[in-house]
Amino acid sequence: MYQLDGLPSRVTVYEVGARDGLQNEKAIVPVEVKAEFIDRLADAGHTVIEATSFVHPKWVPQLADSGELLEILERRPGIRYPVLVPNMRGLERALASGIEEIAVFASATETFANKNLNRGLDSQFEMFEPVVAGALEAGLRVRAYVSMVFGDPWEGPTPVAQVVDVGNRLLDLGCYELSLGDTIGVGTPGHAAALISAFGSPERLAVHFHDTYGQALANTLAALRSGVTVVDASTGGIGGCPYAESATGNLATEDLVWMLQGLGIETGLDLDKLVATSVWLASRLGRPSPSRVVQALAKG
């Protein structure tokens, strides 16, 4: 391995395949397949696996079985299984399922806030505040996502100061971590480093890159050099973005782990098991994994 200066010794991979990945599938994946997928991810060494979402089934029919999934899922000690929660009704359902951690989803731009949340850039917080407060009161940990941090299809580049303002407001609500989402994959390494620097401290930041323009790994490396140690990724690279025709989905966990291993950075993940899981899932989805590492190692 060949190490580079200024990188962390260990990175936590926040696995989003079971939620952010499967919610973008056109066909409904059987709940038993979802449960086995999550169990395989746990067996590969993941310590945090975002399991599902309590968004209304009308908007995300692919995850309409979230309650059933959590009933049949064998939750292993020492592994976190957060779920995405959009509103108070979603929080109530999460609490009824025995969840210990949730995530809320905000927008860095006015247009996407309106399209995705039916709220404005400022008024979206009226929806998050009671959810975060209620979760914290119930003893849950709360993570926050902020989307469109580099740009969106309608407004173009997103001002860094605007992202920082939205992100800090979420952290001030009591969220323990803020995941910076490059929803349409337009970020580049210099932009990523500048955005992280603008927050002043990277300690409560995570990054979530899409590989639309092939920049996800380069952006991740820039984030790691900026002090970030939590990276969102999706096993097999499943997922996508409906707002860019050329979007190729989330950063693949296998591609990330391959790079991190080569840099001498610990993740606690078994790459062979991740690849085997992606091959297994691809057979259930009826198409090959878009992960370059899966394609290379599966052939080998």
C-alpha cells in the first residue's frame, strides 16, 4: 500500500444501499431479500446500515414495507440501523418499531425544497424541528442530510454560504452529524474541500457523493484530506438520481473500500464479502452491479 499525508487512519462507512439504493429500484424488492441484504452487510463488517425509510408509501412505494422489514430483521448487537424519517408521523412509526436512530432530510436550495418537501428553504425547518425535538426527547440519535450542496438542476451552483447556513441550522437543532449530499454528482474535489473548510470544523460532517460525472472517489479523497472521517456509500453502487439523466448512482462501497485499503485506511469491512453480496443482490435485481471493483473482482 502507498499512503498519502493528511489522511485519517480509520474511516466509518455509513452504508445506505438498503435505503437510498433500493428506493430507486423500479421494481419492488421482496422484503425477505431486503432483510437478507442487510444481514449480509452486517456480516461483511458494517457497523451502521441505514435500513429503510418511513416516508409515506405514496411517495416511495419501494419502501412501503418498512414496518414489516424491521419486524423480521435480526438486529445484531453493536450495529446501528438508522431509518429516514420525514415528519412526526414517520417518527411515530419509527418509535413503534424500536428504532434507536433516525435521519432527517433537508435541502440546500429553494427549488428542491419545494419539489421534494413542498416547503421553502426556510419553512422546511418547521417540519424538522418537532421531529428532531421529539426524537431527542425519546432518547434517539438524529442525523441530518442536506441535499444539492454543490448545485441543483434548476438553480445551478449552490452558494457555499447557503449550504453552511442550512447545515448549521440542522446541527443547532441537535443533530449529531450532517451528511453533505452531492445529489446530482456535480461536485469536484476543490469545491468539496472549500465547502468543508467553510464549516470551520469537519468533526460533525459526513459526505455523500453520487458518481454522475465520475468524481465520487476524487471528491471523497478531498473530503478525507479535509478531515472528514464518515463517508456514505452503497454496496454495489445501487441507487441513482432522478434529476440528472446521466446519473450513475451512489458511490459504491466496494470502490471506496478498495481505495481506502490501498491507502492503508482501516474500515473494518471485508471486501470479498461485500463483492459476494453485490453479486448476490445483482442476481435478485436482474442486472449487473455498476461498481467497477465488483465487475473486476467478480470476473477474477
